[in-house]
Amino acid sequence: MKSNKFHTITLLLSFLLVFGLSAQQIEKGLFRSPVKPGSRNFLSGNFSELRPNHFHTGLDYKFGGMEGEPIYAAADGWVHRIKVSSFGYGNVIYLKHHTGHITLYGHLRNFNPKLTEWMREKMYEAKQNELEVYLKPGDLPVKKGELIANGGNTGSSGGPHLHFEIRDSLDRAMDPLLAGFTEILDNIPPTPQKIAIVPLEIDSRVNGKFQRIELTPVLSGASYRIPETIRVTGKVGLEIQGYDKLDGAENQNGFPKFEVSDENGLLYSLFIDQVDFNYTRHFLLHTHQNRFTRLYHQADLKFNFFTPNTPGTGTFLLESGQKKTIQIKLLDTYNNSRLVNLTLTGTDLDSTIADGAAPASAQTSYFKHHMKIRVAQTDKGGLAKFFIGNNIYEILPAYQDSQTRTYLWDLRFGIPSKIDLCSEILIPDLIGHFPVGKEHLHAIDKLKIRTEENSLLEDLYLRVNLSGPANAPVLRLHETNEYLWNPIELTWDVSGYTGNKSRTHVYARSPNGSRSFVGGEWEEGQIRFKTRNFGSFVLALDDVKPTITPIRVNGQEMRFTIKDNLSGIKSFEAFVDGKWILMRYEHKQAVIWSETLNKQPLRGAVLLKVTDMAGNVAEWKGTIS
């Protein structure tokens, strides 16, 4: 028994070593290029590149604007997962390999004939126009270098290309360039665009003020520098915006590594070596507005990119008169590097600082839990009163000049219901504190907001504004450049609305007035909906059916254009002679087309139903003789 037990433990440890530890690295030579192996390749995107709301987690191979590029399996393995979709990665194949790695091939025009027929049969069995299937290891094996698909432009793609990923055994994205693809060349170091210095505490100052400043580095020999010395008080942090280029391409790509040093050597590093998809939207906490990488520790960030990963990492606190030269080293995957030098000098707090022209009325801005108010000078005094519950707190301006007073308030000490600024009364649109990592329910007149344990990226001091007439209400929720991790639920009292509720839903309204469907369920005079984005929300009635325009309807194929005027297409179904027919969809062209099993001809009565997000149903009927 002991021998068997020992043997079992040994096997388990061997399994963990093969499928666990080794899967955290990419052995050079294990994978071959999925595109033009042995010939030169060019990329339009790479790993760790900053994209809107997410890291780019793979490589985008260029096809020269053409679809149909042969796509090959990067290593021996089996089809682990396969999906046909008009969104996201579009038509996509996931291969699992004996090392535990997963490779992903996205935006495919088509699968190879074997996979195409296999997937089509599954879709007919499920009677679904879009389908994702998970497979067992022995179901569909593939060999390294086997043709598995042709490249395309399906899903959320802006042009023909292959999106290729390598993931570890825990399904975390890794940098595919670590596989050592000789077909891709990079001898160009990263380029810095902007350096930002940001205050991290209420007594922090940058050039005398509580402000985030952005500076443009200038080329100095082979490196870059910030010409001016930045005056800082209290704790500050650095942010950086930059890009990398690969040989033979003008695309501005990303780079994974930053090292920050001072006169005494390396202080800390930031290395984006893997991306856990469970926390992908924490990218929004890791960056400033999708553009700047934050080079300082944040307590609620789930990514573990820093070394050392401690609360003090990335913060600079200088004594008055102390000068510190900081060097930021930018490194790409090929270890091409670029240096950026800047100098900070410590200064004391100064209460007499010019803060720009006097505003006509109080201007309020926020940075995390800090509230900043700028207001014109007045002969009525400068002692502001902050009303917090039953208490009144009197504070002097943090700094001022002959034109402007600037007040700072830490919202962790309380949310003011009103602020007496001597010359005017300010009523903030703050409604409450929502703690990160906890379920929370908050109610005000006409609105209830519920957050779940994983809704927030960090503590939220929510700002809400309700406006508009009863039949056209508007809800403004926080700001569009601030973010959530997962959806929050809102119950909005719009009892004055008299429109057709069965076709009325919540829409997000962009600054240019365009509307995108959000949804919602009516409960008497309230509508309950979820959102993962802040911004302005309105009600809109969509009682117009989608349009269906036939392009070609014959025995070989049915092809239609389908469009909707507001809420968008939700689903479609086609029947010929009473039998369900698979319809493929390309939303960018608003086209659907039929695919039959074994190329069987179509014959009989045709019925196509198209439903929009508001529940309107359009039908097209015809006959194929």
C-alpha cells in the first residue's frame, strides 16, 4: 500500500511539473509560426499593447489587406475549443498542447474542410447560428504545421489579420514573441511620448499644486530627458505613455517591461509577463485612461506586475531641498531599451500659489478619493464650510492667489451634502461611498444602486445627476473616463414616463448623441438594468421592425442584408420547407447567408425571422422552386 501511495504521489508531482510549472514558460523551438513559417512576417499588434479597456494579449499578423492567408498549427496537440461567432474573436480555434499550453487563432475566415464540416454538423444538431464547443483530447488531434484555417476579418476585427495567442496551463495569456519566432524582427527600442507626475495624498503637490501634469521628453543623444526639474511635495507617483515599433512596420505597439532607478541603482521594475483573463478589466486601474501605464503600487490592483510588489513601490517622498534623478528604462521583448531621465526636487507646502484664471462659478474635480474645488476670490472671506451629516468642518484654502482659491477635501472623512464657499453654495452630486470588494446597496430619491463583491475596481465615491422632463428623463452616472470591473445594478424610478414600456429600454447616450442598447426590465414605474460602464443613460422607444433585404435566394444559397434602426439585431432564424437552416452572420456588412449540410440544395417555402433587442420581429417569406 505504501508503495502504491508513493507511486501515486510521484505521478501527481510529475503531472504538476509537466502541466503546471513548465507551462509557465515558453520553450524556444516548441512553437512554430502560425503564418508563413520560415518567411518574413509583420505585426500590427503585439502582447501588452494598450488597447481601449484591455491589454492586447497576443500577436496580430498582417495579411496585406487580403483574406485567405493559410494558418498552421503552432505545435502538436488537439482542438480544445472552437467557436463560430460574429463578435469578439469571430471564428476562433483553441489548440491544447502536451505541455499544457493553449494556442488561439482568431478572426478566421474559415476552418479547414474537416473542421468546417465537423462544426457545421454540431451547429445543425444544436440549431444555433453561433456556437462554441469544448472537446476532449482525442476528438480532433492536429499536428505541428498542419493547415487548420484561413485568416480573415471575422468578429470585432478592423481588417484582415490573425490574432494569435499562447496561454499557459491556467489559461493566462503569455507573450508569444518569447517563442523565438525568427520570422519577426525587432531592432528598434521603445519610444516615450509623455511622462506624468501625479499627487497621491491630499498634501501632495506637483509644481506647487494638487495636479497631475504631463510632460514631453526630448531626445538627448540616444536617450530622452525631461528638461525641467519638477518640484514635488509629499508622495507622488510616475506614469508613462509610450510605444514600440517592430522592423518594417509603422504600427505603434506595446512593450512589456519598465525599470525605475535613481542615483543608487534599481528601485523597482514592472514586467507584464502574463495576463489573467479573470482580471482583464483591472487594466483600467493599471492605466490612466487607457494611455498611461501607472508606475506605482495600487492596493486593489489584481495584477502582480511589480517587483517588489509592496504598498510603497513607485512612490517618491522627498524632503525639502532634496534632489533626486530618476531613470526610467523601457524594454521590449527583444531587450531593445530606451532611457528616460527626469529630476525631482522636494519643496515645502506653499499656500500662495497661482492656480489659473478665476472660474465664473466653482469648479470641482476628483482624483480617486480627493475632491478639488477652485473658486474665485471674494471679499466675503475664505473659510469654507463642509457640511458632513450633523457636523460642519471649516477649512482654509489649500492654496490661493489674488484671483483663485483652491480647496482640497479627502472624501474618506465624509461626503459633504453642501459646501459654503463664502461667495456661493456648492451642492456636490456625490451620493455615497461604495466600498470595493463588498456588496453594497444605496438608495436616493428615484434611484437604487447595488454593487456586488466584484463590481468595483477600487473604492467608489459615486456621482449622480438626474435631469430631464418626466417623459424624457436623463441619468448621468459618474464620468465616462472612470470605470467598473463588473456590472452594477440600478433601479431607476421613471414613473412619469408614458410611452410604450414593452418596447422602451435604457440606452447609453454618448456625447455626440448616439445611443447604444443597454436593456432593462420594467417593474411598475421603475426600470431595472445593469451596466459595466459609466456615462449618461436615457429611455428610448424602439417599435420599428428590423429590415430584411434579399440579395440572393436560390437553390444554392440564401443571402440577405439585415439591419435595425436603433436597438440592434438580437437573433435570426431561417427555415426552408419547414426545416431549420444555418445562417452565418457578418455584422460589419450586416449580411447573413445560408450554409447547408453536405451542400444539399434548397427547395420549398422560405421563412426568415429577424428579432431586434427591443423584441420587434420582422419576417421575410418566399419560395425556392
